[in-house]
Amino acid sequence: MAEAIRLSLGLQVNPEPELENNPMEIRPSYLKQFKHVMGASSLGLGNRICISMRMRLDVRVINREGIVRARFNVLNEVVIDRGSSPYLAALECFVDDLHLTRVQADGIIFATPTGSTAYSMAAGGSVVHPAVPGILITPVCPHVLSFRSMLFPDSVVLRCYVPDNARADASVAFDGRYRRTLHRGDSIHVQMSNYPVPTINRVDHSADWLY
């Protein structure tokens, strides 16, 4: 797979002369090798390979003293839930330091467009095209009728913390892994990561996403 990515990006040494005035053009020999590596009989359009940059989330776990306890780049979603507690999770959510809502639910999901077809969709969230630059917030079994799935631009910074008067601690997981406890006063900061994931499409990002 690494060889295929190098070929698609034009990083592999090739004795053939460069194509004029088009550094993004895929040379015929590259395409032939790429198809062989990927095992595809039909790949790309017009000797071109479409690469989508899948957005990721930069997520930080911060304690009440403002110290960053952990940091992750998440491709699908970060989930804050009640963990093993029998009580609903109580969370305060902010968008760019503006209070959004007080969450009383089994949990809340912060998802990328890629992750919108995973846990977020199962929880009733919208499906978002991977080319849409946004962050999706979806509650899990909310206790109020007014809190529903919302899509924010990728320029915002989202913050969610466990208040001191919460009945129990919360739990957080990153792409379904690295689960850890959020104590009262701990917070999660979510924003767009500077490190997206390049993915190779068989045709283009819309056709591959739909079919």
C-alpha cells in the first residue's frame, strides 16, 4: 500500500522524462504500476488518480489546572459518555467559548465527515459528504427534545467539560480506543487537525462515497 501511495503522488523514481507544465499528471508507466499494485482493472479517469484529504480532529484532554493530559488525532469520532456510571452524563459544551448547551444524555459524539457514517449515524446524526469541511456534534440518547445533531464549520474550537456538580465522572474514547476517565473539572478540546489523511479513490470522492 505504501508503494501505491508513493506511485500515486509521483514520489517513485522514474527514468522517463518529466511531462511538461503539469506536475500533477500521472505518467502512463506510473498508472500501469499503480493498477498492478492495487489489483484494479479500472482505476481513475483519464490517467489521473483522485486523492481525497480526509479531515481529522485534534483532540486534547485538559485537567482543571489547564494541563494537557493527552492528545490525539482522530479520523472518525471522539465520544464522551457516562462509562460504567448508572447516571446520565452531565456535560457543559461551548463553541468558541460561547455556551452551547448543557448535555444530559448517555453521551455526545464529535465526528468528522468520515466518521459521520459510523457511530454518529447510528445515534441519529446526519451523513456528511467527506469533502464538506465541518465538525458534527451528535448527542447519544439526550434527555431533552431541543438538543439534536448539529454541524459546525471546521474553523471552530469545541470544548466540553465535566462540571463540579456532575453526579459522576464521565468517560472518553478516541476512535473507539484509548478510553480514559474524565474527572470533574476535566475538559475535552476539539478542533480541526493540521494533519489530514490522504485517501486514494477508485473514481472520485463522490462516486466512491455514494457507491
